[in-house]
Amino acid sequence: MIKESAYTQNIIELEIISKCFMLEIADKVDGKDVYLRNSIAKTISFLRAIDLLFIVEKYNEGWILYRALIDRLVYLYYLLDNNNFNEFDEWTYIKTFEYRHNAKVDEKFKRLINNPKFKTNKGETNKYNELKKRVNWQKPEAQKVLKSKDFDFLYKFGYDYASMHTHPMSWDGSKEFYQITGLEPNPHIETEDSLLIKNSFLVSSMILNLILINLAIDIPRFYVEYLIEIKKLALGQDNNCNQKFKETFKAFKEDAGY
């Protein structure tokens, strides 16, 4: 099994290859593929942040981001299964409009009335009114979605466990208390935090592979092969990630004419 600290280099390499791929497809996507492309960036951003938090032993904050990472997987399953990307986009417009409007009309925030960031024109208001009447998009329920994929264990031991770090529990702050003060004996020496990076890497791999099989564009074979090695690494199997990274990076450079 790979040591937790050894994931950092693989995560950095995954970010490099993902950047190459996103640059290649940047202007080749539309419709749902825009969301899928952006989800690659979001996944890599989460994974890098979790790794950085793990390195500085901010495990609780890492688990919070891990829960948000699983949320992205849940949304992808839900959107792809129901093909309701347009409805999701319309719902997002409604929520964004309401945030800006509510802030602008609140008595406590009168200064925002003339703020250009909170101004709305007639066209935007008409669009909001039209969407508000007909859009009834509902957010996915993590437990229900993951169970439908036979990943109920990911809800029980991933999402639900991470939720105990996201929301206050009676022991909230105890680990940080001993970490900051250095007092002994520390009851938190033996924890499950070593699973944070392994699990985050695995969920990230699941997201990237899910995106890969649903993008409506041609995918370079060398990128597919690289993600296969990443999946092996995530599952704790023998892999050739480091060599495949070098080959894939070289292929992207040649593809771009460098």
C-alpha cells in the first residue's frame, strides 16, 4: 500500500495532466460538457486542498472538504442519470438572482443598492420571473443517490462520517485542543485520519472516470490510459502511474505542438 505522504507527488502530477487535458478541450465543449469540464477543475482543486490540509495536520478541515467532494460525485450521478443539466442551470440562475436581490432589498445592506454587482436589468428580472414559475428542480439526496449505485457504504462510512466533522459534535475541537496545546496524554494519537487522503484520492478518481465516459467529445487515448493507472493507484493495485505520467505529459506537449 502507498503511504499517505507519497500521494502528494501523484496528486501534483494528476493536476498537471488534468490541466493539459482541460486546455485541450477548453473551447471544444458546450452544453452539459461545460459542467463536466469544470468539474474536473473542481475535483483537482478539492484534492489539492485536502492534501495540503493533511500535510499540516488540519484533518477536521480536510474531512469537511472530503464531504464536499463526495457531494460533487452525488450531483454528477444525479444530473447524468436524469439528464437535467438545463434545469440545474436554471435553478442556479434563480438562486443567484435571489441572493443578489435579497441582499439589495435588506434594510441592513442599503449600501448595496448602487453597487453594480447587485444591479439587475429588466431582462434579468423577466427571466427570473419566467423561470421561477416553472422550474421545480430538486437537489439530490446523497444517501438515496449513492444507494442506487450500490455505494451505500460510501454514504455510511464516507459522507455521513465526514458530516460529523462538518457539523458540530459534542467532542468538537477536542483534537485541535490537544494539537495546539501539546498537552499529554493526547487521546487522539490513534485516529482514522490516515484514511483521508486515500479516500479522497479514490473519490476523485471515481469522479474523473465518470466524467471521462460521459464527455461527448473525443478523448486522447493516452489520457484514458493515464486515468486507468490513477484508478489502480486509488484502489491500491499495482500501477505504473509515474512512468505513465511522463508519457502522457510528453504526448500532450506533442499534441499541442510544443
